[in-house]
Amino acid sequence: MRKNLKDKLKKIKYIFLDVDGVLTDGKIIVGSDNTEYKNFDVKDGVGIFIAQKMGINFAILSGRYSKVIELRAKELNIDIVYQNLMKKIEAYNEIKQKYKLKDEEICFIGDDLIDVPVMKKCGFSVAPQDSCDEVKKISHYICKKKGGEGCVREFVEVLLKAKGIWKESISWYINREDQNI
């Protein structure tokens, strides 16, 4: 990895996540009873869990509302969840101000046009492999994995390696006593 990108990664304290197309494959299944279903990759959950234990915080900024997002966020211990956003940049600025963050301390992982304003402003932007071209063009890192197929986990590894704490995080995860995740 280029030194200037590695230097940017070392400053990251928060990862803001889109949901559909990042944590999921972007497909939405609606049952005849109006129940919504989404597929999440467990590897992303493990990556988030490890990153949190290594001091990285997470927030979710979703353009759609879904009860499923609330449930998954709770399961992943992500307390900052904004849904039904037409302008994610407003939530981004609100979180930034509330937690006294600088742009360079925030990474955003997004996949579609609605994510572009935040991706242009944050310190490090990431796109899943199957993102739209406009998102890929402005991303600092394009994952090898697609949305919903472990792209968040892939980026967590890149981030923790850049910070020099990947081996420590793996050792902690393998040797921890709490085996719930």
C-alpha cells in the first residue's frame, strides 16, 4: 500500500457504513406479510467485533429504513444508527460534531450515488467491488469483495494492518475467553 494511504488509515477512529450494498448484497426480500429480509455476511460481523475491540468505532448511515437494520446494529453493538436518510451528509456532520471528530478520522464505506457526498468529505473512502463507477472513482480503496460478501471484514484487515495492530487483534480474538462472536 502506498505510504500516503497508509498514513491516512492510521488516523481513522470511526468507520461509517452504508447497509444495502455494503453490509448486504443490496437485494431486499419482502415476504407476502410485508416482512423484510436481508442477507448479512458473518465475516463482516467478526471484522466489526475485532475492530471495536481494537478501538475503532462504527456508525450506520442508511438511505432506507428497515427494522432489520436496527436488529443487526444491536447485534453488532453499533449504537449510532441513522436511517431513512436522503442526505447522509447531514447525519455525517451531526455525528462529527457530537463526537468532536475531524474528517480525516472518519472512513465511509459506500456503494452508490447517495454515498458520494460523504465519501468526498471523509478522510478515507472505501467501495465494495460491485459499487457504481462514480463511487469507485472517488474511493481511496476498492475492495476485492462485493457488498454483503465480506467487504467490511476485508477493509478492517487492511485498516488494522496499516495501524500495525492486526497480529495483536488476531491473537486477542483467538485467545479470548468470551466465544460469542
